[in-house]
Amino acid sequence: MRLNNQFLHSIPRLVAILSAALVLSFCDKKDPDIGISGDEEGIQYTPRGSRKPMEETRNVLLFYECGFNSLYDYIQINMETDLPQGKIPGGGRHDDVLLVFSKLAKNLNYKDVPSYLRRIYTNSEGEIVSDTLKTYSPSTVAASGKTMREVLQFVKESFPAKGYGMVYSSHGSGWLPKGYYNNPREFETSHRKSSKKLSSPGKYLDIPEGSMETDDPYAFMVRSIGQDKMSTGDEEMSVSEFTEGIPFHLDYLLFDMCFSGGIEVAYALKDKADYLGVSPAEVLAAGMYSYAAITGFLFNGGSPDLTGLYKHSFERYDKLNGDYRSSTVTLVKTEGLDDIATACATLISKYPEQIRNAPYNQIQGYFRQNRHYFYDLVDIFEKSGVSAEDLATLKSAMDRCIVYKAATPSFISTFEIKNYSGLSMYLPCAGTALLDSYYKEEPWNKAVGLVK
């Protein structure tokens, strides 16, 4: 990949824009991408050729890469080696726009480094060009709702388009409080004393000891913990912060991170995108997608082929052997999430005791290392004894909402996947009193009343 200086590129573009403005100011009434109004008295509007506002002709795809952590080398391969092998749009005014925001560690020493927003395109000579549009200081936290909001606002203002999509790559721990997944016992010990929300000091299942970073034998294989390892300490983004970091509606929001397929995550983001691409279980470190193929599906003649992308993403793992045959993928149409909430609220209200005493050890889980906080959504109700008639209402809502779902028979040889509805949910009887206190604040819980 060739890196060209932004300033050198900007000079001929500026000349071209000025020339176009001189010619078109007498014929175009409105062309927002050039900034010509033509509303002055005496100017007659005569459309010419196929020149349309860019809001009608192109789509923008942003890869938001939080790799200031142990994933830095995997994400770098995704972006620098694999992505250029795929479909790269041109740099013309009607061409789709491919952008990459990235903060990547250089090694495991985690010395603070700048973040960059780049546009990647193919020039007239067929070369792939990476233009740096904006540089962010080393103190910038990529895993931050504030930073993500600033990046997206810049993208929207700089690149008017008919549609916007984002692929978010990093570690992830679902709805759990920041820092909990890595070391639950340490979190419980340090936060229980200071929690004013906690009504009971009790626990339901054993709280796992040890760190996923240091004690997990498969830590090298998965994307487990959402963080930027800053010199001032680890930074993570909660679901609420992530939601606040999206300032406008997206056509799609696709995750390449672990535990994004919790109903808690999906419901919180239901008004932020038309489609969500998620995984209820972990994601292998190499990434959910083939980055050499992903742009071919997302820049698909004006309408992204999301179903095709997720089939391709699943099948490439499903054909592997051993621990690497490990994948859970789900494509969600967000307009159906309210129907799922209505169905679940009804079941929770009708079967409170059964759910409160659910046989958690019989329910399909999506976790390892005893992190028992992610259970299959439908299987929770089914194993709790919900009637077939009542369960049918939930399954019908799920069918209308989930566009595509698939799971391998097992996940890195640690648990089997026999029941797969496509989404997971927290199970209070397998959680803790402290987790319950956090869960009460989740939009999903406020909608369905799982934790009182």
C-alpha cells in the first residue's frame, strides 16, 4: 500500500473544485457538495448530465479499529494486508467512500501512540492510496464514546452520502460493567463495599477467580476484553457510552468482537442502526470476517449484501478443523427488537418463579472459564418450563427480527452449541447481587423487568 501525503493530494483537488465552481455557478441551483446555492435572482437552473448531489449517489463505510491492546497485530493484518486485497472504491465524487479509524499498539509495551483517520481508495492509475485525513493525539482513547462520536461527526460533515455503515473491531464483554469480565472476583471485592445500589451482599453461583488475560489458556485465540491499555490505566467503553457515541442513524453496525450478541447490547442500540451484526459467544482473534472479502459485500452496487457477508463469514470458520472451527454469528433487523421485548416481558411476568429458579446448568451457555453471564435467550425460557404456546410467541418475534444466524457445533472444545436462537441474555440466578444492581440500569431490563 502506498501512503501519499495529504497536502500534495489536496492541491490539485482544490484547483479542480475551484474550476468546477466557476463553471457550474451559472447552471446549478443546488449542489451541496460544492456549496453552490444559485438562489440569487436571475440565475436560471438547468440540470446537466448526471451530476447529482453525493447524498444520492454514494455510501460511506467506516472501519473503527480499537487495537491498542493484545489484538494490535491481528487488526493490523486485517487492515493493512487483507483489506487491500478486496474491493477498494475509487476516489471520485460519486464513488463509495472507505474510511479507517485506528489506534494500534506497536507492541505489548503499550507506549501511547497517535490515532489516525484515513481514506483508502484506488487512484486513476490503479494504485491503492491511503490518505491521512486527521491525526489524533497519543492521549486520545479510541475505546471512548466521546472519541467515536467526534470521528463519526467528522465523517458525516466531510463525506455527504446516502448511507453510512460502521464495522467496529476490538475486545468486548457484552453488557457487563467495565472491568468485570476479566476478573470478576477482584471486581466484586473492590466494588461491593462502595456500591450504594447493592441491597444484598449475597451471590448465587461461585464468582470466578483469576484473570482472563493471564489465566485463560485460550487467551491468544479470542477477542475477550474491551480496552485501550493507556499509560494512565485500562479504558473500556460501556454499552451506554457506545450508544451515546453514535450521533446519527446508521444503515448497519457490524461488530467484530466478543459477546456483542447479547439482547442487552442489541436492544440498547436498536435506534442507532437498521441492522446489527453480532456474536453471542467470543470471536476468534483473527476476526469474524474475511477482510479481503468484506468490502465486496458492503460495496455491493449501492445496497450492502449483509446476509451474504454473514454466510461467508460463518462458512469460512465452519469448514476448519479442531479449535478453529468456532463461530457464532447473527444478523439482526432492529425494528423487530421491540416485539422481542414485549414477548419476553410477558413471559417474565407470567413465569417469575420458574425464571428465578431456572436450571442454569441445563441451559445453553456461550461462555468459558466459568464466566456464566451469557445464556441462550430462547433456551432460558424453554428450560424454565414456559408453555409451548407462550414460547411460540417469542420464537415468532425472534424469526421476524433475526435475518440470519449460524453456529458451529462447539466453541474451541470447551462447550457444545446444541440450542442456538441467535441472541443471549443474562440469567439472574446464575449471576450475583452486584451484577443485578448494574443490570437494573440497562434499557433492556427496564423494558422487560428481568431484575426487580
